[in-house]
Amino acid sequence: MKVLIVEDDVALREVLRIMLGDFEVIEADNGEDAVRIYEKERPDIVFMDIVLPKKDGIEATKEILKIDPNAKIVGITAFESKGEEILKAGAIALLEKPITKSKLFELIERICGKVSS
């Protein structure tokens, strides 16, 4: 399974990459790159931070869904109000910080089906 992590916090991106070690992980640190990478790579699931440089996660989510209306995008947030915004933009779920491996894999399994951890 191919996973795109869109997160500008280098440390959190690294933690997520380690947690998702059994998957093919692609990374972006801003919304513009996220859209470009999605179009090229077509990952199975996207974990999208909301507050990002160049283009925020809400706009990036809208653009990705124009490219692929079936894209599976999960918003990453520490702020519940921002979470509502990304859900309205088309994200199918929220992953709230702090992120644990169990929460991460529970969400992936719910969205993509059975996976091994």
C-alpha cells in the first residue's frame, strides 16, 4: 500500500514514516507538493496536515479531489475547529494529534481494509 504523508513538522513526518514502515511512504512538506505528488503517485491514502506552507491542507484536499474524486484523504489536526473545515473540504476522516500507532492503524484499516501492523 502506498501512503502520502503531508506534514511540515519534520519530526512528526519521521515518526509517521517509522510507524508506517511496512508501507511505501511518500512525503510532502507543503500543500503544493502534496497535489503534485498525488497526481503523479496516486497513493492509496493521504494523511494531510491542515496548517501547511504554500497551500494549506484544506485547499490541497480540494485540489486532490478534483484530480481524483475517490481519493482517501485523512486530515491531521490538533485543532478540532480546523478538523471540521477539512472534513467539509472532502476529507473522509480526522486523525487527531498526538498520533499513536494504534489510532493510525485503526484508521487505515477502517478506510482501506485489513492491513498488517
